[in-house]
Amino acid sequence: MEGNNPTYRKYSFPKRERLSSKKLIDALFTKGASFYFYPFSIRFLPADERANCHQFMVSVSKRNFKKAVDRNRIKRLLRESYRLQKHLLEENLPANKFFMIAYIYTGKEIHSFEFIESKLADSFKRFKKQVEKVS
């Protein structure tokens, strides 16, 4: 199907795109740059040369959302909106330059999927400006 349609996009979020290594997460939070874009605090760090895709993670504070059900709902909304919008991130950044990205949800309430999706897309534009500023 990919070969037949040049506009085909793969809307998936495979394991290799998830940031789960404790070593990489520690490096991201100690050496990475950050910026705030309501309702997210975004941390990023360029990945090493061997990386072949962006790696993404989501965090929701237990302080703001006591119930695990609420935290999991927000994480699901964020991951789903990332899965659908990640092509915008790839279009905005230079080719063969990949990042480790952490989205920390800092809002006090659970927003709708449409709100989160639009804010995530806008944050990708801001992310591009931040990358240009750091580089």
C-alpha cells in the first residue's frame, strides 16, 4: 500500500519511538533544554547519531492528579494526539536530525482531545523555533 500511494502516512507509534531507557531519560532531564507551552513543559535533547527516529515520552504529575485513572487518561490522550500529529514534527525539523522529547503535563484539569491535539501541533512549531535557537 505504501508503494501505490505517495501521500500515505504511517500513523503508528512503535516501541522504537518510545523513550523508555532510564539512562536516556536521565540524560534528557540533566542535559536537555526545555520550554513551557501551556499545558505542557517540554524537554528535548538531540539524540545520538545512531538514532533513526524521534523518541517521545509523556509524564503526568501525581501531585495534580491523585487518581491513576485520570493520569492514564491524560497520557492516552497525549500519546494518541502525538501519533496523529508526529508528521508535523518530522516536516518542521531537518532530515536526519532526531530528538528525545518529553512532554510533562502541567495543567490542573483534564482537557478535551481536540484542545490537547491543537496545543500539541502548536508546540511542534514552537519546538522548531527552540531547536533553531539552541543550534
